Amino acid sequence: MANKQKILIVDDDNNIAELISLYLTKECFETMIVNDGESALPAVESFQPNLILLDIMLPGMDGYQVCREVRSRLTLPIIMLSAKGEVFDKVLGLELGADDYIEKPFDSKEMVARVKAVLRRYKAAPAAPVETVSDKCAEYPDLIVNLTNYSVMYMGQQIDMPPKELELLYFLASSPNHVFTREQLLDQIWGYEYIGDTRTVDVHIKRLREKIHDHSLWKIATIWGIGYKFEVRNS
């Protein structure tokens, strides 16, 4: 029997944490609960979860700080939980590297569906067989996006990039001059069962542009009212 996937639940409200654990246990996940940010980091090391459900409002080290610390070390998927529903809070969580954001109170089925959708995306990330390496690399002047080993070389330097950003960049760069709607990008990168809004795409594009600037021969272009494309110009 395959090992159960492990979910670390970080929430200072133990009643909510226990309820989340109950839902996930019924879906054959193994769970661990911690109630503060300081305990979350050593728990990641010891429990080695497949995904973290992370509350924002934590005593001491808040969820944003925990997300930043985890992201600086690992590409572990993170779903943030919060009663805050402001766009700013969602955007900040995504900018720090979270993969999804769930508002409290949430429906148990929706929460489980989001967990499964995010895990599927990460499960789909293993390196490709050697014979298909060339199919997993998009190369342009001063830019190489390699989906096989999840690396990006830009202007001769390796750029650290969370999986979703890299997958989005690769998807666009592997179809030069093709216009994709935000909905299409959500489907392709986050999975068809992803329950979110198109703002997620905009946030990730913004983060890509902060790391990968326009080149004289290519750029990530906005097609107003539609979506984005990787625009390649003739040399």
C-alpha cells in the first residue's frame, strides 16, 4: 500500500485545526497539527509534509513569515488559510509563494478539493525521461527555461523560482507568440479543478516580470482584456 500523503496544519484555533484534520484523515491523508508559527518550521523538518495548510493570523511568527521562511528553503506547496478576504491579503500571500488561498469559513469539500488539486500539480513535476529532455527546455537569447530540472538561466545567472512561476514561464515560452487567456493559464498551470480567480495569474506574471525583464528579442506581453503571450521578435 502506498504511503499516505502528509499534511501539516498550522492554526492557532485548535478546534478548526482538528476539524480540518478530521476531513483530511477521512480522505486518507496523514496529518499533524501545530498551533503557532515558531513550531511550524521544526515540524516541517521532522514531519516532512507533502503540503502545508497555513493560517495567517498566528501568535508570534505569523503565516506570512512562516511562508517566507519555508519558501526560502523548499518548494513545498502551501495553501494559506485566513478569515481575511481583502484582495491585498490574498495577493501578499501569493507574492510570498503560496500556491492557493482559502477564506474562512470554508466548505470542507472545497478545502479537500483544493488540497488535492495543488498536490496533483506538484506530483506532476518530476523530471522527464532523458529522451524527452529537449522537449522540456525553452531556449532564447539570454534565457533558458528547463522544466526537466526546474531551473531558469537568465542573463547567464540561475534564477530561483517557485514551481508555479517556472511552469507558467515555461508554458508561455514553449508556445511563442501564442495568446493565452487567464482562464486557459489557470487550467494549464493550476489544474482544471483549481477553485480560484484570474488574479492568481496576474500576480504570478507580476512576479515573473520582476525577475525576468523584457529583452530586445522577447518579452512577456500583456494582451489587454484577454491574457498574456511570450512575444518573440525577429532579430
